[in-house]
Amino acid sequence: MRHPSVGGVDPPPFVAGVDLHIDVDRRTAGTGRSVEEALREAVRSGRLAPGTRLPGSRALAADLGLARGTVVGVYGQLVAEGWLIAEPGSGTRVADVGGVEPSRAGGGGRRVPTESRVWADLRPGRPDLASFPRTAWASAVRRVLAGVEAGGLDYGDVEGTASLRANLAAYVARTRGVRATPDAVVVTAGFTHALAVLARALRGLGVRRAATEDPGLARHRELFAAAGVDCVPLRVDEFGADPAGLTPDTGVVLLTPAHQHPAGVVLSPARRGEFAAWARRAGGFVIEDDYDGEFRYDGRPVGALQARDPERVVFAGSTSKTLAPGLRLGWLVVPPALREPVTAALRESGTGVSVIEQLTLAELIAHGDYDRHVRRARLAYRRRRGELADRVTAVTGISLVGVAAGLHALLPLPSAEHERRLIAAGQYVGLRLHGLHVSGYRHPPDESAPAALVLGYATPSPHTWRRALDLLGEVLDAEGLRAGPTRRRPGG
């Protein structure tokens, strides 16, 4: 559609699917060059992101009121210069030019970091969302909708649908060694919701203090605090969380035994026994966040701590690391003493999980599609872990730690200041990095504590993974990080 001209200059058109603004000054010669420079500037400044599909030459020519040949010539010139990519059958797309913006002084260029200009993300605790099994999930949804009776779409039980609870009980027993029956399983909207419910239930039973791992996720401490439960830190060393930090008034302990987040260590058998003995002796409870327990690459899988004492240990899992956090699907295997308080807290929270999604996950597990997806993901993440370790070692000579399992690894650093510098350098080139200090894992903050980058190698999609490795290598090389004297383990 043509837009009315104002003062001889056409107002910027909007092209469907692309927020594309181009000023064409018809009072001067070289209209094609004006369009060319406007597009070049849009790519150079980042207003047109890499991969953005541009309108076809005929559509853009009609929108601008130009000859199609003019637009074809503009596209051809920008393709030759490397600003655009033209692929037969795929149209014209914006090339990845590395976020270079011209200096205002003219000549030269620099990378300009902005929150919207992230080329690659090494965030820990997130799977490759592009690998979500869409076909298997869609097939499961169709089977569910074809078979579910009308009554099955009514408000469900607050603890979850019977089919999902039964399938989850069998799954965690088979894969994680959990001692579970369907009656012990409670379905939640992910682990965050599960922890909020548990904190509320425990507070109602008189628990006033929880122990959490240091380093550990600040969000977990916030959830306890919101329920009126104080937190004390448990120092993490090479054997996992240290029970020596438990105080006499501690009523619950939150642990990630299979692969501590973020230090990456496995809770030792001796420590597991000590925590189980404490729970029995003190009448306390242990919350076992299985986190990414399905992803173990070296040695035999580590069984769940819950099997040691199902009366005192709550087992928690979710699909956030195996499928996608956006599903908001999690589960608890709850000891008998907590079932009624947890059910009451669930009801009071007013938060439920879609019955359709619960039935779909149950179908996915029953047909073996869930297991097949986890196996494929495990192989892919294991390959990425190796590529990450090779790249880091080649550039720095430093070996990653915490690599036996999970979706992330740690790169030990000399200090918190090094951590901040590397994260800033990553931002400068469009690489999102996280660290033990900068990302709030330390409780309480302690500048003298060991520092490290927490590198999530599962997060990038397949088409950005190589770019992420290249940018990381560029940052590490530019900062001159090299292997030095033996450092303390990042968890300690």
C-alpha cells in the first residue's frame, strides 16, 4: 500500500514480519543508494537482527514506489558486501556481521553491547529449547484428546491426575531408584512452585529454619523467606554440602545431591548417610532437588538420596531440564507425614497444572517417547561438553570442573574481579556469561570465596552453539586467562 508523501519524503513503510523503517528522499538523486544505505545502517546498528528475513524485492519495491530492478540491485550490492544472504528458495536474510557499529568519528568500528544484542547465551540450568520433541508431544496430545472422556476435562485432583502420578511413580523408581507409589506423588507447576508449597507446608508444621547450599540459587532462599523460614548456608566442598553447618533449630535441608548446582560435585556416600541420620535424629526433612539427575555422562548414574529414607526425604523433579521450563510441570514424592500438609498448601496456593498437559506427559512416558528424548539429549549434551572442554583447554590450559553430569560446567578463576571482567567482556561481544559471584550464588556474598564462570552448554540452539564457542574463545583469549597455580575448588 502506498503512503502519502510529506514534504517530498515518503514516510517509513512497515513490512509485515519486519519492523523495517526506510526514509527515501525523492528530492535527491540516487534513490537506490538511499535505500541501500538505510538497509546497511539498519543491519550495522542491530535494528535488523541476524537471520531476519527481508521482504521480497517485488513487495519492497511496491511498498517504496520504486522499480523492482532498483530493489534487486540494492539487495545484490548488500549481498556482495556481506550484509545480506540470498539463498534460493529461502529469500533474502540479514547476515551475522558481528554487531559492528561505525564509530561516530568515522572510520573503524567497535562492538556495542546492549541487552537486545545477545548473539549467544551460556546460561546454566536450561536445556536446548530447539530440541523439544514437538512431533512426539503433538502425537501424544492427539492420542489424549481422542481417548479422554468428557469428565476427564473437568477440574482435576489437586495432587494431579491419576495416570500421570502412576507413570511418574514408575518412571522415578526405574530411572532414579526412588521408592515411590502413585499415592506419594504430587504434581506441581515446576520445581519453584513445588518448593514454595513445601516451604509453606513446613512453616505450618513449625519449621523456622532451613539450610541451603552455598553456593546455591538465590531464588530458593527467597522462596523460604517468603514463607517465613530463615536460611543458613551449608558450605559446599569436593564432597558436596557439609552437614557440619546444620544448626540445632534447622528443620529442613535443601540439597542437589546428584549434581550440585552450581559447583557440579556429587554428594558423597558418607555425607548422604550423615544427612539421612540427621533427619531421623532431629525429626527434620531433606528436600532432594534432582535438578539434572538424568544427565550423567561419566560412570554409573547416581541413585536418589530418597531411597535411603523415604520417611524423611522429599524427592523433587521436573521437566524443566529434560523438555522445557515453559511447560511448568514438576513433581514431588512426599513422605506420609507431609502428604496432608502439602495437599493443603497446594489447595491454598490456587495454582494447578493443565489436565491436558498432565495427560500428555503421562502418555509420553507410557509410550517411551520421554525416555527416547532424554537419551538423545544426553548424547547431544555430552558431545557439547567435550567440545566446550576442548575449546577452553586449548585457549587457557585450564580444565573445567563439575563435568561428570548435568547441563553446565565451571571454569575456575583467580578472583571475583576476574569473573566480573570476563562477564563484561562477554557482554561486549554479545555473549551472555554467568559467574558464582556476579550471579548471586554466594550466600552470604564473600569476595574471598573461589570464583568461576558457570558455563551452561545446553542452552544454545544447534545453529548458535559454534558461535557461542567462538565468542567464548575470543573472550578468554583477549583477557589473557591462562592456567596458573592450583586454586581452591570453586564450590568451597
